[in-house]
Amino acid sequence: MRASGSRRGLFIATVAAVAAALLTVPATAAPPPTPPQQPVRAKSTVTPLATAARSGDASTVRPAARFSMVGVRWTGAAPDRVEVRNRAVDGTWSGWTVLDPTDAQPEIGAASTTTEPMWTGLSTDVQVKAVRAGRPVTSGLEVVTIDPGASAADARLSVQAVPGRPNVVTRAGWGADESIMTWAPEYAWTTKAVTIHHTDGTNDYTCAQSASIVRGIYQYHAVTNGWGDIGYNVLVDKCGTIFEGRKGGLDVPVIAAHAGGFNTYTFGISMMGDFSSAGPPAPMLESVSAMAAWKLGTSYRDPRGSTVLVSTGAGTSKYPAGTAVTLPTIFAHRDVGNTACPGDAGYAQLENIRGRVVTLAGDWRSSPIYVKWQELGGEAGWPLGVYQQEQPLPGGGSGAAFMGGGGTTITSHPTAGTHYVRGAVRAKWLALGGVSYGYPTTDETAVAGGVTQTFGEGKTIYYSATGGAHTVTGPIQTRWEQSGGASGTYGFPSSDEYAYDGGTRRQDFYRVTIIYNPATAKFTLVPRRTPIG
């Protein structure tokens, strides 16, 4: 499902077009990834409640397959109250649990048509009580049971260790079946805030079951709800294990489906469990804080600050479309939605989370990249929006990517200094290998109607609006510089060096083509019939 509306469509299309280039740099200096487990295919079974056996006001469903997660969905008017209980494989029935309507929402403007999913553990039967206007109702209701599959790897999950970031179990690590992922990643300009959630359901699970729970939620969100992917950016279990949720990259502003009306510019962290009355465990709170600190600190956001978000009026939003809302940089889903999420006990921890995030984020304002960004105008200047967070780069440097200037990267290195690369020069630099070609050692310099920029050990990229971005190297560079280089009689390059007949090397400039014969070490200059500069 996609959000409707021409403005949002244009926004997404614009960001997606730029994102294709920005996602490749800065390249993370990550160690070789741990071998992922094989994808684990979850299975859903849908049973109309109207066909279920009735006993009093409860309907009993026995799906064809055993299951470990259950939810209820409907067409038409929503029931006022839904309760479920499950029978475990040992024959015992659980107590009754009220299932709240799904409050994680994409920005599609539609009311919820499902309950939150509930983890049951391995079960054979489920009973449902559903009431509308004080009377039992089954018409239009379906029970969805999910077998999330199992893997031996679930009990020994591998985490991805990236310098400066909390360890994360990637989608491959928890066995995501990417064949059901039908929502192509969408991106915002930047991340402005973190939204705290809980998954609701139950706290009665073991940490060895966490990967199964994540797969079940993924199946429920992507298939049952029709969202095409999991709603949250990350999920955190009771042991503090962090699971990658929404696909598209944790270090970029992926638009997820967790707080309808406020998904753009926010990063959704969901605590796995129900924290209406029970407080989140300490390991969970520490990992939530660590993830928020990494996301906000490396995006240059004050964890105790505030931000202004404009509601799209979708999902469970309690603000009409177009309403500008000032919110803390770390806020709860209930602050923007008609929901109790993340529960009263979870909500009570927000101030503690903010304090811990401040400590963990550290003095991010002293970062050379942040200082450079501010010199260039910060978010008000052309490097609009921290698109890809600051992170370590090969060779002991660091970098961050920004949306403005036709795509901008600022890098910092102990010997190369702190400099920006943008637009067509940046595109050429990326094509040459980015920081493996060389860290920028200067900002761009205006020369004779174009710009030049130096990288690594004296390497230079030359750009003009008519000729594009190119390098000049070797003997041709020597001959060109003898004429004055970019500001001389030959002008800027309009091509890279290329091979030609007879083993010669050629390169086109504004007013001439320089031909070099390596066999004779001789040059030939051919005037351009129609100079381009």
C-alpha cells in the first residue's frame, strides 16, 4: 500500500531519485558480516469466525496447522472489544487477553481493520469473544493464526557489529523471508525524532523465541495487514537484543509504518511486549536508549530537544492533516496517535530514556563534520537534511551524506581534513571509488567558469556545466597543464581519457582534443570544430 496524494507522491519520487546515489556513500567500515541463517518461511491460516464452533459467547477455531501467534481482522464496522485465549500443545488453556486494534499504521488514511497480533507459544486452538454494541458478533471477522517457522539459529542469533552502532540482528540474521516484502523502501530527507512503541500482546516469551516473534509480526504486518513489510524500524526484546525491522538501511531515514500521520522523519523503536502495567526490563531500556542515541547523535539531533512535525492525518493520528505539532525529539506513539502505546508503564520510562540517551550520545556537536555542516548553513543551507548518518569510513576517517547541493558528502580525516563533496563532482568521485579514490583534501574551488577539487595524493576532479566532471592524468595532464590547465587556452575537459585507433590515448577539452602516442611519446593537438566553452 502506498500513501495517496500528489504531494506525497512527488516527495517520495524526489527522495527516491536522490537516494539511489546517496546510499552508496559513505561506505561503512563494517567487518565481514556473520553468515546469516537461511530465510524462514512463516505461514498464515485464515479462518472465518462465522464458521467456527460456538459455545456461549465464544467461538472456537482449530486451524489446520499449529501456530504461535494469533490476531483478528474484520471487514466493515470494527468490533468494540475482542478477547482471545489459546490452548497450548499440552492441552491447557491460557487466560483471556483483550486484543487492541492495530495502532502501528502506514500513512494510508484508513482505519485499523486488525487487532494487534499476540504471541501464544505453540498452540492448537484459539477461542475468540467479539462484541459490538453489547452483542456477540462473528460476521465479517476472521481469525489469523501464524506459524512463524523455527530455526536452530534462533537460539544463537548472530549480530552485525558496525563501529559506533549498537549490535543488531539483521533481517537476514532473524531469517526474514524477503519474498513477502512487497513495499519498496521509501525515504525522507532526514530523521528528526524517535518514536517509542510496544508491540502489545504478551510478555510471556523466552529470548530464544524472539526471532520467531519478529518473523510472526513481519508476516502479520506484511501479509495480513497488506503493508508489504514490517511496520517498525527496529524491535527490542526483553533481553535487550535489537532486531532490524523495516528494510532499507538503519543509517538512512527509511519511512516505516509505525505511527500513521507521523511516519515521515521519525524512527520507530518498538519494545517487544505489553507495558501497560509491567515496566520494561532494564536490558530492554538500555538497548532502546543506545539505539536512539546512535540514531539521534549521528543525525545531529538533541535528545532533549524538540522538533516540529506536520501530520498527514492518517492511521491513528489524533491530529488532522496539515497540523504542525511540536514534539520532543524522543516521544511516544500516544503523543501523536489515539492509542495507549507504549503502555502506561512504558510511557513512564520516557524521561529516563531521554536522560540515558543524552549520556550515550555524547558531545556530538564537537564532531568536525557537524561543525563543517554548520559553517555551510546547517539544515537551513544547501546541505539540507542528514540523509545518511555520520559513521566511520575506511582509513580512519568518517563521513555523513546530506540531501542538498545535488547530493553532498562531508568527510573528515586526520590528515586530509574536513571537506565537502557535492553534485556532479561527488557523482564522479563515487564512480571512481569514493574514499578509496581518496579523501577530499580541499573544498571545491571556482576556476574559469567551473570548479576543481583535489583528493588523496594530488588527484583532481574538474567540473564545468557544459563539459561535466572529469579527471585528467598522466602525460595528457602534463601537456594540458603546460597550456594553463582549466583556465588556459584548452579549457576544461569534456571527456575522460579514452583509447583510440593505433594505440593512441585521447582526451577532449573545450577547444582541442589532445592525442598522445605512448609508442613515440608525441602529442598531436586537434582543434575542436565547434568549441563548447
